Amino acid sequence: MNSLDYQRIFHEIKNTITLINSSMQLLDNRCPQLKSESYWDNIKNEITYLKNMVLELSQASNMEQLQKETINLNEVLDNVCCFVKDSYPSLQWNLELCQNLPSINADSIKIRQAVLNLLKNSAEAGSTYVKITTQMKESVIQILISDCGGGIPVELENKVFDLFTTSKKQGSGLGLAITKQIIECHGGTLQFENKIGEGCTFIISLPIS
């Protein structure tokens, strides 16, 4: 099967999950007594988990098919932040963008997805503050995303980029693995600096065009 076949399969699965989720919401309204049953919340949580997993897998299925163009990373980050601010209004932001960054040759949609995954990860970790920095370092441009979400548990540090590794209750464990793959497909690297009990900084390094 090719990537298009996988996309069709993911689309059909997502439609089925959406139908199940809609039916459960309808039952919620028509049968309020269900809310008192512990298994009901468990079922809804599992449906949400499955929906997120299928969405992330569908995004990963064509990861190596890059549509590269000349892009300005600062503009991409500005657009991402405008989007995320609406989704997570309680988050405080600090953007420190280097104004003299050279353009790079990259797939803007996939870079946007990688940054969104990291910001979503920070928000879901309970961070109330995110700092985004761009800088030049030798032959690469770096994006640093720092939060105050408590950091990565020490037992997960060595496998944080492995599939299905997560400390979040409804996390799919795919976001960071997909993000790392996106960056590496661009010839870059994804690393992190962890401060247990404080927060984490993810460092994206991308080669200059």
C-alpha cells in the first residue's frame, strides 16, 4: 500500500470514531444517569485517546514527502502562536525572535506541525508559561521552546522520543516521536534539556539553506 491508501484507511477509521463519539454525546444528553457510572467516563476517555492516535498516525504516514520552499521561520512561528493562543488562552507567551535569521529550505506545513506538537505538549503538561526563542548557532538555526510544566519524569528521559511513551493520562505517545521524525527528515535534530520539577526546553536545530 502507498501513502494515499493509508490516508484513506485512516480517514475511514476517523469517521467511525467520530460517529461513535457523537452517539455517546447524544446518550450523555438523553440518559444523564450514565454519568454516574464509572465505566462511562472510561469509555469516553478511551475514545478520545483513540481519536488522537488515529489523527497523529495519519499525519505521520506521509512524513518523508516534503514540499520544500524558501521560508522565514519567524513568520511560521508567529502564525503558529496566533493559532495556539486561541486554543490555550490561559498560557502566557514570550517570543524572542532573532530578527536577522536567514531563510531556510523546508516544508512549512510540517515545520508548523512539529512546533504545534511541542506547544501542545507543554500546555497538556500543565505549563502556564511558554518561551519561544530563535537563534543562529554555527551552521544551523535553532528554535528553543521552554516551559514550566514540571519537566519530564526521570524514568522517561531515555525513551521520550520512543513510540507510545507518555506520562499524560490521555496521551497517545506519538507526538514527540512524530516531531523528531519531521525534524530529522529536514536534516535537523531535536534535543531537550530537562529540569525535574521545573520544566523542559526542546531544541530544534535546522540547517541553513
